[in-house]
Amino acid sequence: MRNEKEMFDLIVGIAQKDERIRAVYMNGSRTNSNVPKDIFQDYDIVYVVTETASFIKDEEWIDFFGNLIMIQEPDKNDKYIGLDLDFEKSYGYLMLFTDGNRIDLHIETREAMFENYMKDKLTIPLLDKDNILPNIPKPTDKDYWVKKPSEPLFMNCCNDFWWCLQNVGKGIWRDELPYAKQMFELVVRVRLDEMVSWWIGIKYDFQVSAGKMGKYFKQYLPEYCWEMYKKTYSDYNYKNFWSSIFVACELFQVLAKDVAEQLFFTYPMDDDKKMMEFLKHIRQLPVDAHGIY
């Protein structure tokens, strides 16, 4: 596997030799000193180019980066489904190579660079042939820190968590596994993760990131909470699914009450108590029941 120095030499070297490429900058995890380095980190690279058309028309230039396992061109895919994209301003390539390295490369015009360059505080310039890249501070992940919730936002999270659980229970009783699973994973878990993030934010004075999709939860949660969080994942078995639901409820209760106390909010204990009773009832409801009660 090519090491970091070899990859940077390659990325910058290609740009130096190509007159169409006028500047190079990097964003993403490799610019963030708070993220531990590992072998799966991508190289999130932007080439500032004189125009995009020649790159898109003849993509043989990509071969200089190495042997590919697979490439994705997300802008082209989005164009196929009807999104209105301007390829003349920017275009992207996600590349996975046979040595395991991955480059997420975007080409963009100078005009597009001025629109994008200062939006992400995790940015480092790598090459600037014409001194066109604006001066920027040292990279910081401040934009990704957990944001302190307002009380209405907190209440909305609690309300949606407890309300949507009845949809999960309904889906299990009806034996509608895809519906029940997706309702739990795509709706309820979003609210659970939101509460987990706020709890972490409080413990670290809202100066940390919980990571994309909660990938740093394990790092910041105490062990007993992390063990509970892991148990919120289950298989297709409804008995196991119900167990994971009640663990999620217990974890949400613990964290939400603490968040409410720390931020001087009011936790909706009445919703909590009544929905827990309702879920326990639905769990025991016979499949041939003619009424809920």
C-alpha cells in the first residue's frame, strides 16, 4: 500500500505537470488533527482547473493515479436521475485503488473555488501556481462540533422518539419487517443519536464532534452507555428486535433526563411513561387480536 508521502507526492506531482491544474487543496479527515490516522482514510482532494470539459471528455488522465478497483462519478449519477448540475463548474471522481488507497477528487474552476474554498474550515492548500487560493486560518473541526440544542429542539426530539416508536410496534405486530426496521433505524435511531450527541456535547462543553453518523460515540460514551447502545441493534428476529427497542428506550431515558437537567429543560416524563406502557402492551398483543385494548 502506498504510504501518505507517496500519495501526496503523486497527487501534487500530477498537478504540477498538468498546465490545466492551477491549484490543489485538501479537506476532510486528513486535515483534522483530532482524527486518528488509519489505513482507510480517504484523500479528499480538489484540483482547481482552467476548465473541466477536457478532463471529463478524456478520462485517461485518471490512470496516472494507479490501478483502480472501482470508480464512481456521483455528478454523472445525479445527472441521470434528473438533477440540474453544471459540469462546467465542477465534477467529482471517487476512486478506490488496488492497493487500498482511496482518493475523492473534485475538479473545479477558479470561479467555483472562490465559492467553495472558505466554506469548510478543515481545508489545507497543497499547491498554488498562481497565488489564487485565499489566505485561510489553520484547519479546525469547529464547524462539526455538537451544537447546543434549544429547548424546543430538545422537546421535538423527545416527542418524535416516543411517537414514532408506536409505528415500530405496529409494524412488528403486522409482521411488516421492512417497515418496522426502517421506521426504527431511519427515524427513531436518528432521534436517539441526536440525544446521544447532545449528551456528549454537554460533557465536553460543546467543543467536540461526535463524528459522521455517530462514529465517535464509542470514544465519548462511558462504557455502560456504549454497551447499551450496541444492544439497540438487533437482527430480524422479533423477540430480539423488541429487546433492542426497550434498551433504546432505557438509554434515551437516561441521557435525555440528564440533558434536560444540565440545560434546565423539562423532560416529558408523561410521554415517556405512557408510551412505555403502550409498547409493553403491544409487545404482548396476540396476532389475532380484534382490538388494541
